[in-house]
Amino acid sequence: MADSILDTITTMTGLGADPAAEAVTEAQRQLVLEVNLVSGGYRTPGLFGKGKYQQVLYDVDFNIRHGEIMGLVGESGTGKSTLARMILGMLEPEEGSIVHYTKRPQIIFQDPYSSLNPAYTVEWSLEEPLRVFGKYDEAERKRRVRDMLAKVELPQEVLSAKPSELSGGQRQRVSIAAALIRRPRFIIADEPVSALDVTIQAQILQLLRDLREELDLSYLFISHDLNVVYQLCDRVLVMKKGRIVEQGTVDEVYDHPKEEYTKQLLAAAQ
Amino acid sequence: MMKKKWNGYLIAGCIITGIIILWILIGRFYTPYPPTKMSSAKLQGPSPAHLFGTDKFGRDIFSRVMQGSGTTLLIAALTILIGSGAGIIIGAITGYFGGMVDEVLMRFNDALTAFPSILLALVIISILGPGKYNVIIALGIVFIPSYARMMRTAFAAQRDVNYIISARLMGASSLRILLIHMLPNTLHVLLPALTIGFNNAVLAEASMSFLGIGVTPPDVSMGYMLSEAQGMFRSAPWYALSVGGVIALLVFGVSLIGEGMQRMNEEVD
């Protein structure tokens, strides 16, 4: 339902009748996401009046191109996750706009222990997004689940397991499969490897890289680990206190940082 | 993490409760004597012919308890069904949505909790009048607030957990999230609470009927029989003892189940 609405909006914004508009469309086709001068934050609801407002983001402006992995780095508490919530539509921007050019994005969380429902088996958790979508019969759902499980390189035996019976790395693979099962084109990965061992980290990063090729994905990859971002990302956004202070390709930013803050972050990561 | 395992408490509780419930169910269709039939064998102590003896009208106490505990069981079961059913709905709505609905319903809940429960039941009975079904309604309402508060906590704890955020992002309806994604994760608090609630309902029915504001003849229940037994405690002490014994055994069995379930959860955690 929500998917189809988003699709409709995309079609409406993407297809114009006059040639000038079509030129824009061609450029936009290369985009998956546009974040235009977004500011916003949280309102604590009060019993009376509008409650308190805490601004978190200030004039955030960037876009993500098709097939790109965009890194988002910054200290904790700087607004990275708030930005993710806003892109996912869980929080409305106070100013500015967020334009999606793909289906509704999905998210991969940092903590693989809370991202799967503990009451159900892996098979249920993978099938549920398809059941909610409602367009496939049971045989087709099962086929897609098995197919996706193979893509995240897990054996079929884990289907009957509860999340509590899996390791952290296995859970994160299941979470990735659950996020991808409806074939979104754009994924937000919020610190997806920071809770994992270093060897498992490398495997999950490789998996994300492989899946990008295989499923034609774009990522917004949120991390505080600059080394991980350097390994994986094409471009990078540096965020400080709710503002994007620097953005560019990974090589530009890492080799010739312009901002003092970026230099500090890089020095700390050495 | 371990798989859930049955423990001694749970097994013992299920056996005791199972036997009593089976005995009560048989009482619905068959009793050794008709429970209201009077005979010349008055005030007899326990014997092979009358296992629990007879009362001053010569009625067989074993048969009466068999049938009367059926009424008590029905009242207790329906009471917790109403109490927990409404409690789950209120708790789910307030815990998941929060905001204004939460404020209003929970303040109302606090108001209900402020009354002593037996007093509240008394007020409701005085409005509705006595009788089996009115006792069920009165006790059911009295039991709502505690379940509502408990379930609100259980639902609110899951509201911002990642798997629920994912469910919202995949477009699952609120009803689906509440019933299918959240409810199964509240069972570990709900099930033990149901056993405690069941016992409280048995005892509440007994006290109400004992006070004469519960079931009315021709219905008999445990509390009604206890108040009857009080009048012949000197001449037929076995009446009060057998009624009290069956109540105690039922409550004990169900308590064991609750205790067993709690220990099972602790082992898993």
C-alpha cells in the first residue's frame, strides 16, 4: 500500500510532459535520494501546548546517486540516526524536503539482537515483509525466502531457528535478508558492523559490497568508524553537531581534509 | 541461551490442577448423589458411602462440592477472561500509541485502582444485584486495572525496539503489529499473571459468596458452601474442611503452574 503510494509519487515527480522537464528527469534517474536543506529535531509532546523542541539537524543538504555507497561519519550524538529516521519517514523535517526516487528504503540496524522478533523463527521473520506486502502466494514467498537466504550466504537450516539460537554475525545476515526481501533499491545501514567482531565485520562488509552488485543497491552507510567507511564507501559526509561540515569522495576527504574537524576525526582513527 | 524446559513446579502444578479440573468436569454430568437431595442420613462423618460426610439436611457433601466448585471455576475463569481481555486491549493501546489516549485511560485506571477491590465489587453488585453472572461482571471489572497496567508496560517496552520499527517500515498495520508482532513477546509476563489472577478470582468469589453478595440459590459455589458450613461447624466440621481443602488444593495447583512458568522464563533469560 505505502509502497505503491511512494511509487506513484516517484512517477509523478519523475515524468513530465515537456522536454525541459524530461532533461531533468534523466539527471534525476541517476539519483536515489535528495535531501534538500533539511532542518529538524524532536518535539517532546506536552499535555498542554506544543511541548519542548530540540533541534538536531541544521541545513543538511546532499544527494545519493544510483549504485553509490554514501558514508555518514561523525561522533555519537551528532544527529546521524535522526537523519536516518527522517529519511525513513519516521520523523518529519521542520524545514527543507526529502525526495525519494526509489521504493521506500529499508534499514539495517546496529544491534542484531533487537532487530529480529525473538518470538518467531527466522523463516517467519523473512516471510513477514512479503505477507504484509500481500502480493505473493505461500509457495512464492517460501521460494523468495530461500533465495534470499542463499544470497546472504546462510544455510537453509537456520530457517527453523529462533534468533536466540544464532550468533551475532548470523543474526546480522538474517537482518540484512529481511531488509532486502522486498527488493528495495536503497538501504540505510545504521552502524551495521559496530557490534560485531573484527573478522565478522569484514565478512559482513564484503557481503554488503556483493549485494550492491547483485541486487543493484545504493546505501547510506552510517558509522563512527572511519576505517570501515574508507573500505566500503564511494563518497562520505562528515557531520558535526547536526551540520554536514564536509562532503566529497572518500579519497578527497581522507587525503585532503578541508575542515579542522575532519582532520581531528582522521587523526583519532589512525 | 537454553531451550525452554519443563520443571518440577510446572509438572506438579499441572497434575494437581488437571485432576481437580477433571473431577469438577465429571461433576457437571455425574455426582454420586443428587447434590440437593435430602436424606435421613444427617450429619454423618466421612465414610465409604459419603466420602466427605453429610450435612444437617442429609445431603452428600462430596456431590455438593463436586458441583459447587464447578460454579466457582466458571466464575474464576470468566472473571480473568474479562479482566485480562480488557486489560490486554487497554494496555496495548495505551502502551503502543501513548499520548493523550494513554493519559486519559491510565488516569481512569488509577481511579479504579484507588478503591479497595472488594469494595468496588460490592458497589457494582449493589447496582447490578447478586447472582452468578453479576458476580462475574463485577469481579471482571475489578480485575481490569492490574492487567491493563502490566500489559501497558509490556507493550510500551517494545514500542521503539528495532524489530517493531522494521515492522512499521514494511507497512504492517498497527493491529498486526500489536497482535502478531508484540503480543507473543508479552506472554512471559501475561501467563504467570493469569495464574495469580485466577487464584485471586477464586478467593474473591469465595469471600463474596461467603458474605452473601455472591451467587444465589439454586447455584452453589465454594463461597456459598463455606458460609453454609459455618452454621454447622460444630455439628459437621468435615463440611468446612472439605470445601476449604478443595479450594486450597485448586489454588495451590494453579500457583505451582505460575511459579513453574516464572522459573522457566528465568532459566531462559
